[in-house]
Amino acid sequence: MTDFGLQVRMLVVGAVLFAFYVFAGTALSVLLGLPLVPVLLVGILVVPAIQYKLGKWLALRGAEEMPDDQRFGYIHQMVRRLCRDMNIEEPRLMVMDMGVPNAFAVGRKGAGVVVVSSELMQLLDDDELEGVIAHELAHIKNRDVITMVVGQSIGMLVGYVAYFAVLFGGERNVGSWIMAMIASSLANALVMVFVLAISRYREYVADADARRAIGTGEPLARALEKISRGAEGRESAVDDSMNALCIFNADKGLFEKLFSTHPPTEKRIQRLRS
């Protein structure tokens, strides 16, 4: 990542999330009367591990292995070349009918999976598809899936703190239970604003890494234009919880942009062509 401003923003947001985590872990240990260290370890190790395994399973439902045959052989060759240039291990390749042209990556370095929609392969030229795959490989190389899972775990931990604080802070009746649920949801949403900011920054980084890997940003810029047009008026079959993993997610309204997993497509294209 060469964008210094982007590095600074990610560092600031990461520091805020870490502060949320330490505060929530400390508060939860006090509320439950448990030692601080075990609470922090569960919050940063056990919960993310469970979310990671469950999220990967959910993401890959409906996907099929992409055979290295006459039909898909050129994609496998493309991935081998990119992985060699980006110095990462080859991921599993899978194909899925998503209803829209899209692609996503799950897993970590050494155990990554790239899923490409059949609609995307029909829509894009080879160099454009290469740009998209390079973007997804960058997500694996940069451990972005793990970053997002840890961020979501912090949001969950903060939500639990708010829930127990409200529930134990007054009479335990139906009203307190409802207020505790509302407080938990609001606290989780507050943390997710920062988590999704990280997600948007990571998209810019993956775009830049893809441009560096293929030598130019133009093919990925054209791909994003085609994907954006190709998704109009079509219903995605990908679960909403997987939106952060996809290369494209259209969020139009002001509220949607605040909680968007991706930066505006126009800005991504502008950066790729600058």
C-alpha cells in the first residue's frame, strides 16, 4: 500500500477499534466478575475463530470447484501467473451462479478460496477478469477476511457489554430486556461504522495491489464499469452477510453509504485511472 493518507486513516480507525475492544473486555469482565485476561482472549481468539469458520462455510454454499479443463483452464493459468508475481500460494478456485456479475475471496494466506460468478466470466474480457482476480488475491494476501472478522467480533463484544450493563443496571423485567436489546444493537452499530470504514479502505488497497500486479489499473476500472452496469435491475443470490467479501456492492442512499462495505465505484475507477 503506497497511499500514505490511506495508511493514516486505517491506523486511526484501527486504534479506535482496539480502544473499543479493550474497554469492552474490561467492562465485561467487571460485569460478569471474571478475570480480564480470559475475557480478552475469548473475545480476540475464540469468537473470531468461530465466526471465521462459520462465515467461510456460509460463503461457499452453492459454489462448485472450478475444474482445470478446456473451459476454465485459462483462468487457472492466469491465477498461477498472478500468484507467482504476488508471491502467494495458489487458492482454490470455485464458480457460483450469483445472479449478478461478481467475485469474492475467503480464507487466509495458504488456505484461500476465490469464487467467481458464471455471470462475471460471461461479461468480462480476459484482461478485465485478470484485474478482478488480482483484486481478490490481494484480499487474501492482505488477510482482509481475518481483519473483518476480528472487527465484527469487537462489535459483538461491545454489544454484549451494552446489553449486560443495561440489564444489570436496573430492574430485570420485560422493559429492561427490551432496552438492553436496543442498547446492544446501537452499540454494535456504532462499532460497525468503524469496521466498515476499514472495509472501504481495504477495497482501495486491493485495487492498488491489483493494479500493481497487472501493471495497469485500466482493465480493473473497465471491469468495475461493466459489473456496475451488469448488476442494475438484477437480484443477487449472494447472502447479504457476504457483501463485504464481494468485489462490488451497490449502496446508493446516505444511510447505506455510511454502513457500506465498499467505497463508491466512481471513486475506485477514478483512483485506478489516476
